Amino acid sequence: MTAATTTPFAVRTKETLDMLASTGQMKVLQTLDSPMDALVTMIDDDGSKHDRICMCSNNYLGLANHPDVVNAGIEALKQYGAGTASVRFICGTFTPHHTLEQTIAQYMGTEASYTFVSCWNATEALFPTCCEAGDIIISDELNHACIIDSMRLTPVIKKGVKKAVYKHSNMDSCREVLERAKNDPDITGQIWLITDGVFSMEGDIANLPELRKLCDEYGAYLCVDDSHGHGVMGKTGRGTHEHYNMINENGKSQIDVFTGTLGKALGGGAGGFIAGSKDLIDLIIQRGRPTLFSNALPVTVAASANTAIRTLMNEPQRVEHLRKVTQYCREQIKAKTKFEVLESPTAICPIIVGETATAIAMSKKLLDHGIFVIGFGYPVVPEGEARLRIQMSAAHTKEHVDQLVEALRQL
Ligand SMILES: *Cc1c(COP(=O)(O)O)cnc(C)c1O
């Protein structure tokens, strides 16, 4: 074999890594030595330990280290062991998976749901399984990477599936794309429209009522990936559809299909789901490649996630506190610092700083002031729009916000 340092892969990889290092764009993976909570213990490069306020987690409800959530996982591990060492259609499903999937369906307002090891996996199951030749998938241009990749994958698995993109949250552009689809002789099947509920880089939300109307007009299914909306949006944290009052009196959602993660507000461990009609879920079970050829969500995580959602349902005051502390954070940043924070009804408070290197340097400085916030740059966001993304949690208090504001003032 060629010497490892002269293979095409080795040469180009070294070039990429050198470029990232020399331009200050290299991401550092921080080391945590405590559970995720308002305060985390971090171990720095020099081995020193620091307690810092964590404001970059999606732990929106502060449930990642909730004693009930932790205990549910421990009990499930004791009762069921690590797993079935198999996929579900061969060795079956543990009771906690059934329980969790019923809880998710009830919480989302759908007939059924099915869980996966991640939302990424769930999204990769959705379109390649449900679409057939003659279908089209229509996407907001700023949708999450897992949606983009699932759309790329679908025509590879199912020839004859088309895809199209509309301008971000632009309903005129969306209508144009739907109109084109309607007049396309190749599109003889189902139109699928997919949007993030909450767009995580800006913290803006999809116009679900208008999208619902458009989908009804064109006979399209409306799919929403509400990974950043579940637990956050709406009075009781059911998501962006609740924010818009799109849950009927009988508890049924006006959204046709949801994808979502259990790795953010809803427990924070890992896991994802598809929620929708019973037939759609049955098709996923029968035909979905990530369900047929890949293991289930670990049972410990299933039990923890179920307890997290139940805790949210029983304690809507967590959502209320999250909303209040987020509002306080925005007000204080605007009133007391020179930074501009993007407006949003979500718990995401991005501060745009420009260059990727600036964002990374600022987040490094904030660490010295006891604040853990990450700078996002290219390619996660467009060039020149790098940002610090502050994310609030129900675990935060006003005092935590005050410390953030003081640190921002000292930058
Ligand atoms: C975080 C996120 C995902 C990925 O979730 P995982 O469960 O970690 O795979 C998918 N979609 C959106 C919109 C997200 O924000």
C-alpha cells in the first residue's frame, strides 16, 4: 500500500485541516465532566476544570438531568438490559418503546408514531419509504441538513421522485413551486411539502397556517420537522402547531406528518420519531430501510424520553418559565450591550457577528467569563453571517442572564 501520508485522501485531508487551522475556523470539541444543566463543569485543554453557565444546549426544558428522567433510564436498564441486540422486526420491541410511541402520538396529536435512534434517521426513513415515482418533495431552502440529505437520497432509492425548493418562508415562491408541480405531467402522485417548524439558526418559525392552506389547495401533505419547537412553542410546549392554534378540540393536529428529535427538549439523550397516520407508520414499519436494517432506540433512552414528555405534559409551567427568562434575556442584551439580538418567538437568541473567526474568538473569550456559548460559522451558516447562538433553558434564572450580559459587556 502507498505510504499513508501520500494517498490522495491523506493529502487533501491535511490541506483541509491546515486551512481550517490557519484561518481560525477549526472547531474544538469541548469536554464536559458533569451532566448537562444550567451550570456545567468543563475541562479545558490545559486540564483545568471550570464551572460555566451553559447557554448553547438545546436542553430547553432543563430535563436532561431531571431526577425522574435519569431514574426512568436507570430502571429501564435494570429491567431490560442494554437492548435486544437485533432489529425490531426480528426480536421485537420492549414495552417502553410502545409506551413512548403512544405518548408521542398523544403529545403530537397524531394517530401513531415510530421511534428511531435519531431524527436524522427518522427523516432518512420518511421520504425514501413513503415516496414513489410521480411524487414530488417540496422544501423550504433553509430546512435542516437531514431533510436536504433525505431529499437527495429519495430519487436514488425511488427513481422518478422529483424535488423542488422554495425561498425561505416565502409563500409566493411556495405557491409558484406548487403551481409548477401541478402543471408538471411527470407529477402524477403525491405532493409532499416539508418545513422546519423552528429554523434553528435565526430562531424564526414557519408560517404553518399559510402552508396548511396552500397544501389543502394543492392536495399536498404538510410535514413539519419541529425538533426545536417541541417542548418550546405553544402554551403547553407541544410545538409550532400549538403556537398557531392548529390543534383541534379533539386533540388532533392539523399537520399531516411530524418528524422530531428526543435529543433536545424532550429528554436530551438521543432519538427521533415520525408521527402521523396509522397507515403511514405501518408502512414505515413494513418498508423503512432504517427500521428494517438498524437497531431500535436504546430502551434506557426510550424510558427517559417518555418520562421527559410526561413531565412536560404535567408541568407546563416549565414552558412558561422558559418564555419569561428568554424574554428577559433579549431585553437585557438590547438594553445593556452593543449587540443586536435577532427577534424571535423561540428560545434561540442569535447575535450576528460577521466573520466565522470572530464568532469563534468571541466564544473563546466568553469561556474566560464563565459563559459557554458557541460561535457558528460557515458552512453551518452563510459566509459573513457567523453568529453566537445563545439558547435559553427553563433551567436558567435571571441571575444567569445577568452574568451573560455582564460578560458580553466586557468583550
Ligand atoms: C437537531 C435537529 C435534527 C437532528 O436531530 P437528531 O435526533 O440529533 O438526529 C433534525 N432536524 C432538526 C430541524 C433539528 O434541529
